[in-house]
Amino acid sequence: MSRSGLSCPGCGSSNIVDDDLYCQAQLVCVDCGSVVSEGALTNESVYVGASDVSYSRTTAGDKKPCMNLLKGRHHVIAMCRILRVNREIEDLSQTFYSRAYQHKSFIRVTLRKKEFLAGCCVLVSCRMRQWPVTIGTISCLLDADLVEVGAVYKEMVTVLNIEAPSFNIYDVIEAHSQEYKISLHVAEELAENHKDLTKRAVELVELAADTWVVTGRQPVPVIMAAIYLSWQSLKPNRHRLKLSLDKFCQLAKVKKQKPAAIRVTEMKEVLCKLGKEIPWLGETLTPDNVVCQVEDILKHRYALLRRALRAREEALLPESLASCEASPPRAPEVSDPNPAESPVERHKRSAEGTLAPGDEAGQPRMAGELAGGALESPDEGSNWGARALFAPPCVVHAKRRRVEQPELRDVTGDEEISDSEIDSYIRTPREAREFAQMQNMFLE
């Protein structure tokens, strides 16, 4: 096909035709064979007064999401399927993740933090739709530290300006108790209704919170211990009482949490302390038989708690009065007439005999207080949880602090020897008698 209006730059001929070479069209001069134009991938308007089009405009369209964003969405969907949430929560979680991923606070973070972000989006979606899921459950799914996930969750809520409601403990315990297959899948004497089990477990958890058992502890072991004690106390027959926590978890087809056994022991101790305030029980109550009295203890738990605390205070009152009487009265403070004076200047005036009458009582007064015990020593009262009826776990099981060793000084032999150090060198009774006789001779 001849092209009009075009001429060959080599010979000036206007006999120019299209020559298709595979998929690329070319304009070739028939007379001399020169290629007038090549690489034309558009229509003929390009050759006749067409304007240039930028690459970004020719490739304009919807951008494909990056691979990390797609992986994050898959993580969100996987966690939603594991938690068995509805489709509304799953869609809301993906929406929150897409918003948070594009934000400047999370666009340049590590892949591990983006995994935490996916879990936090699922958590906030569940809370907004009243689905009982705790942050500990999300941390378990992510195999991550609870503190790290909590920090990402707090940052995400602040950045996206989301008002996430706090969960209800009743809903959490109810959702957790439904995982225990003890309603229809076991014998009649071992079967229990989930509603009654949840109600009793909530009362036990509230009592544990009032007595510092829950403080600083993971929620799942505490709930497991409460459900186990609730199951035993609702129908305390011999079949239930002889069943341990391990066998109970095997019966209910749930995985046992290791700290749950310790939480059971702590809850039994709390129940014993309150149950001993019941007049007809008294000291006969032990951790082995306290399960049978759980219903009465929980029914009157507030009155028993006040009575137990009052009895503990009355028991410690004579000891407190005796310690107050044994400690000497504190000397009155003597004000410093010249507080701006340095210790060096005060020492010079003391050597010259110009020290004021009130000044010389300043330094010995502190030494006397420390020696007499008027001031409380650092170790005194550090483990007050041993005396209190209920105390936080970090106080009851306080870690022993490392004592800093004093730095070793070079010994020259010219140091002064105190009287107490001299007494320590006297070891035998004979040396003690000779030293006493020598002192009597000097006094005479």
C-alpha cells in the first residue's frame, strides 16, 4: 500500500509502501529500498502530526497490591477462620488491615510487626462486633509476646482513630466454657450445663480478682482453673472430686495450661481463708474438702472477705503495739543555723571551738537513729505480703535483690582499728580474762 505525502529521505521518491515484518510494521522506499520509518506500534496518526504520550499515561490503571499486603490479608483470613468468626468480622478485619497497611506508621516496618498488625485488626474487629476474643488468644495464634502485640494494638487504634469497646468477662468465660465437651459427650454424673458452669466460674474469677490472684497472670489458666472448680462444686459427688485437672482436661477434650494447676491451688487457699470465717466450719476446712462449701462461700463472699480482713488486723495488732513500744522515741530535730555552710567550713569551726551549740548534735543524731532502729531499715517490711492475708503475687513471692558488693580498697596498714574490730580478735576465754584485767588496771 502506497503512502501519499511521504518522500524517501535518500532518493526523494514518493513510492513508499508498508512492509510488515512479523509483528512490526515498517515504511520502505520501493525505488532504493531504504527504511523510511520503523517500530511503529500505533496507528497511522502517529506519523501525521500526533502528539507524544507519556509512559505513565499509557499504562494508567488500577495498581496491583504488593505481595506483603496479600500475605497479610491471607493471615487475616486464616485467623478469622481459626476463630470461626462470621463473614462480617472477616470483611471488617481486611478493611482495617488495608487501611493500616497503607498508613505511614506501618508502611516501613518489619514483616513481623505487619503480622502483629494483622492479628490486631482481627482483635479490634471482634471487639467492635461483640465477639469475645482476648489479646492473649491473638498472641497465641501469632506465637508472639503479649507486650509486643499490645503495643502494636494500641498504636493501631490511635493511628486509625478507632474506638474499640472493652470486652465483657462474662462473654469471654462463656465462650471459653463452650470449648469444654462436658454437656452431652460424657456420663450423666459428669455432665454439666454451660450456663450454670459459666455463672459459677464468673463468681470465682471475681473473687480471685478481689484477692490479688488474677494480678499479672495470663487469663486462660485462671479461667480454666475457675471452670474446673466450678464443675466440681456444682455437683460435688465422688466421681467429680476424685478427678484431677489433667483427667478433667482429657475428659473435656481441651489442652491443659501448665499454670492452671497453680491457679487451682491458689483459689483453694483463698476459699479456705474465707470459709474458716463461717462459724460452723472453722478450722475443719482444708483445701481437700473446700470444694463442697464453694456455693456458701461465694454466696456470702463479701461479708466473709470483710470479716477475714478484720480478723487478720486484730491478730497483728498486738505485734504492732509491741514493736512500737520496743522502738525508742525519736530525738527532736535540731535545725541547722547556717544551712548554706559547707561541711569543710563546719569542720574548721568545730576544730577552732566556734561551732554553735545546736550544730554539734547534727551528725551524731543520725547515727543514733540508725543504731537505735528509729529509722526503718531497707530490709524491714520489704516482704509485707507474708503478713498480709491477701497480697499481690509479686509481693508474696518476691525475688531476692542482688546486694551490691562494696569496692575493695587498698590496705596500707595505717587504717584506724575500731573497738568492735579489736573485740573480734579476742577468741579464747583466757584472752578475754586478760583483756578484762588489763582494762580494770587502767581504770584504777
